[in-house]
Amino acid sequence: MPKIALVTGASRGLGRNTALSIARAGGDVILTYRNGADAAAAVVEEILAIGGKAAALPLDVGATSGFSAFVARLRSTLGQTFGRDSLDHLVNNAGHGEMAAFAETSEAQFDALFDVHVKGVFFLTQAVLPLIADGGNIVNLSSGLTRVSYPGFSAYAAAKGAVEVLGVYLARELGSRGITVNTVAPGAIETDFLGGAVRDVPEYNAAFAGMTALGRVGVPDDIGPMVASLLGPGNRWVTAQRIEVSGGQAI
């Protein structure tokens, strides 16, 4: 029976690539989206074309008040679409970025980042936990910016640092159920993060490529397959780890 992964924020970017990579490895996927219903439906169609099963559910990870209703829809989808009452993997990918100097970062920017990347990850995982099968896997997405600093990302990196610490605690507390918890920290990637700055602004692209041992910035295909591999049986003894996937950025 195929394993089922819930991937948040998977209508585009790294989440989309992760969902497709899981499907290519033989897994089924439930993906969430906040605004991009059409894009999410397209990802579902791609997974169906691969031969997997998939469904897309709306979710605002920054609004914890909606989590109970989301879990109810998730239970229904598991039963109706997949014939299951549980899932095997949770990938907390959904997020956004803010670039602002420390002295100019507003409380609203700070709160939005922590609502999505910390509070959202914490309480969504808590809400979904009863549906995760024993022996399952949780992967949280962080950032290379927790290891090296780059001006303008103090609040974003602080939020991701909190996620990394949370992952260690979850690994300890969920280990008795055989659930592994790891954090994947991408480096600079060509997506629409920050309006596509790394992808579309030559100066940013060249700057980050110059920091990277492999001489380029990353692309989604560098990240999605790696996340998918963490969900496989070959990594069953890996837990509580921060795994940077950055091509050797700033080493």
C-alpha cells in the first residue's frame, strides 16, 4: 500500500516539487494551498498522471483557528480518496519571506513570520498528530540563513531557528511511536520566494552563486527529491537532524 504524505504549501515552488518527487517515488499526496486553487489542481493532475493518488485542500497555516476544520476535511479525504484513516508523512513546507533591516522590521512583519513558520508549524503538527501512523515521518523546512547571516533576514531566520529547535524536541517526544522528525534547510533557491528575487534579479543570483561551492544557486529539483528521500525506509534511523541542502553555501 502506498504511503500518504501531507505537504503544506504545495501548489508551487519547493512544496510542488516535493509533492511530485514523493509521487515519483511511489507515494500518494495530500497537498495544501492558501490561494492557488488552480495551481494546486494542476499538481494533483500531474500526480494522477504519474499513477499516484492525490488531493488538494485549502489551508492558511498562519490561522490556527482553522485547523480543527482542516483536520475534519483531512479525515474525510483520507477515507473517501485513499481508503485510509491515517497518513504516514507530514512535510511542513508552507511559508513566506520578509526582507527588512532589523531596525526597520515592523511588528506586523514579525508576527506574520512567526504565525506561519513557528506557531503554524507547532499547532498544525499537534492537530494532525493523531492521524500520523506510528513509524511515520515529519520534515520541517528551515533555511540556510540560520547558519550564516545575510542582512535583512533577522526575523525570518529567528523564526526558522525556532523551527529547528522544535524539530529536536518533537523527535524526542515522538520517538516512542517510531516517528522521525528532521529539518531540511535549503540555501538560495530559484523560486518565487521574495518575489522571485534569487531567480529573477541577476545581482542576487550572482551573489549567492558566488557564495556556493558548486558555483550556482539551487533549483527546486535540488530540494524536492532530497525531502522525498528522507521519507523512505533507507533513512529510518535518521532523526533530530538539521540537514542543509545548499550546494555548499558559505562554507
